[in-house]
Amino acid sequence: MDWSESKGTLGLGLVAIAGLLFIAIRLNLFTPSGAAVALERLGELWRHYGKFVLYGLCGVAGLGVLRWHNKGVYHAKILNRVAEGPTVHLLPRADWKAILPERVQIWTRMADALPHDEHISFEIGGNEESLSFFLHGSKEGISAALTQFCSEWPGLFRKPSQTDPAQVKEGWVVWWVELEPSSNEFPVLAVAEDPLRAVLIEVNGILGQGRGLVQVIVRRNFGLREKLGQKAFSARDEETSSKGVRAIRQQEAKRYEERASLTYLDVTVRTVGLADTRARAQAIARGLSRAIAASFDGRNPVKPVRQGSDAARVLRREPAKKMGIWSADDLAYLAHLAGSDLIQLAPRLTTAPARYLPADPEMKLDPQVHQTAFLEDAYKG
């Protein structure tokens, strides 16, 4: 909290303290006789009304516990609904042109399409043998997401996934690393032309008994835009006699206003290693996390904040309790489908089957022009 935000809180605190001091002086609480009289009055009030105070406190506490319980049940239902939902295999077409991340609008679309408070997981997984894109979410979430993905990339081929990319083979172990931007108020700027390029190269290079997986778990954010707008108003309204400070505050207000106009999402970026040994799984997960971190600017670095070996967290697509905040435009650099340029870098990437084309007109049979006969009749003739 900066000084402009804390001034109001500090002022209210000083007013409350002054009010308490005024009451104490009026009741002579700073003298022995006044304190004794006040304690006697409080004791008498407690004897008459103490039980009602206790009932009220118990009621308030009960309501707080009930609200906390209901909130936990609500979020548990969402987690279960997403965990039990389908996984869809996304297959880009090999004849697509290169996809430019700065033109991708999928996450702006998704922010308005997803069910309220629900998340969805966009995933890239595989190894040297195969590499694929996936979507996982609730039935309703997947239906809404596929509408937006097909609008963003016409001709996208999709089908139910035969295997869950987050499922751990028997005898294998899991290691995951979660990454977040250092600040939620500054842009997450890519230093690479396309950060997805580094992810695909890293996954495509996994050899032997191991697989890599990147989960980008996304949910609509509702609070940051309002917070940025308040910061913009505070910066513009701050009174100062210094022209230099005033100019700086105007620049800050403009930056906050520009950021407040964007769409924001709560995001958990999780890199996962699945392998026959713990050391191999850790190497895969950390290698993927380094590839992502190196693709973004150091002014607001994307860095590892948590890691662990809980396989259920990966399989259920559970978001972190504290999710990072990305703008839809910034997230598009990391989470998008591949065009022909990236397919060339990762030749094992599964793509759509050949596009269906109608038969050539010369190959069509016109009964009014052509004569037909059964094969046996032709032989008799």
C-alpha cells in the first residue's frame, strides 16, 4: 500500500483515538474515583445485558464460520467439476500461416466466455516422440472455450483425448514448478518474438523415459482493473507544489489508466515433469520453467515461486491459491496454437488430418450424360 492509499486509513485511526480520549476525559477515567465509578457501571451493565452480548458475539462468529464453510464448499464444487471434466485434443493445421502473438485475442474472448469463477487449463505436452495441445475444463467450460478457439482459428480440428496428458504412468513420478510475474501492476513483456517457440523446443527435446507438460490455468480476474483505476484517480488528485512531482504523478496516472483498460486473468503457469525417476522429472520441470522465464523481460520477471511432487494437483488442474495476474494480451504470447513456422521446429507436433475437399467436377457422375451397367452385364455384352 502506497502513501496515497494509506492517508485515509491513518486519518480515520487518528479520529478514532481522539474520540476515545475525549470520552475518557469526560468520564474522568484518568482519576481513581472516575475509574472506580466506570468499572461499577460496566459491572452493572454486564449483569443485566452480558448474556445478550455473548449471544450476539456467538451469532456473529457463527455467521462467519457458516460463510467460510459455504465459500469452501462452493470452491470445492468448482474444483471437482473441472477435475471431472473432459480433456480435448487440439490439432492445428499444417497449412496455417505463422501465428503472430500480438494479434492473438483468444484470452480476451475467453475472459467473457468462461463460466463464472471457473478455470480452464490450456496445455502443451509430449516428448521427442509426439507433441500436442490440449484443453481441460468442465463440460460447460470446454464448450464455451471451443467456440472461442474455433472463432480465433477457423478450421481448427479437435477431438476427445484418448489419454490424459497429466496422467502418471505406473512407476513414474511427478515434479512441478509454478511461475508468476513479480508484479501484478506492470506488463509482462516478452523478450522473445514468440515464447511458445522455446517451450515447444524444450518439450520436443525430452528424450527417454519422460514427458513434459505445461499447464496454463486461467480464470477471469475481477479486481485489478478497479484497483488500477483507483490508483489513477489518486495520482491525479494528489496535491503538490512541485511541478516535477506533479508531472511524475500525471505519468503514473496515465500508465494506470492504460493498464486499467485491459482485460485481466488470474493465471497459474505450471511446468510439469513426468518420468521414471525423481531426478529426471525435476530436470524436465525446471528446464521448462527456465525456458519460460527466459522468454520474458526482467523488468517484471516471470519466476518460479512454488514447486512440489503432488500428482493430484497436476491431474485435477488445481490452480494455485494465490494466482498471478496477466493481461489477456500478455498471456497470448505464451498460450496460443502453432502455425507453420512452429510446426517446422517441432515436427512431431500432432496436426489436423488432411482438409476435406469436394471431388473434382470431372470426376462426378451425371446420370443424364453417362451410361452405367452392372459388371456382369458388360461381360455378357
